[in-house]
Amino acid sequence: MESLVARLTSLVDELGAPARIEQPVPTRVDILMTLPGAEETERLRHVSGDTYRVSLAHEDEIDGELTAWLRQSSAASR
């Protein structure tokens, strides 16, 4: 999980996304982000208001889809 958290933190910092990485549990890491107008999917889960959660269990889940959501979150915060 440490390498997953490190890669995720690096991506969040690189994109300037106002995302929060929650304390990892043994099987996953959750990241919360603000995505106004987003629609919930199987992977992007609505938390409340404009806040959504993505749960990651493996580094290969840091993909283009997640990166796009983080970019949207960054743009929405400006």
C-alpha cells in the first residue's frame, strides 16, 4: 500500500487537485475529491454534495480515468 499511496500523492500534487487521500486500510486506499456535476459510476462513488470517493487496491488503478477526475477537480477549485 505504501507505493500506491506514494504514487497517488505524487499525482495529486502534480495536478494540484484538492483531493484528500484517506488513511489506507489493508486492502485499499480511498481518495475523495470535489467534482461538481459529476455522475456516480461503479468506480466513482457519491459521498455528499459535490464530493466523490474512488477506492484503489492496486497501482494499476491509477489510470487515465482517475487522472481525468483529478484534473476536473483541480479545474473546479480555481
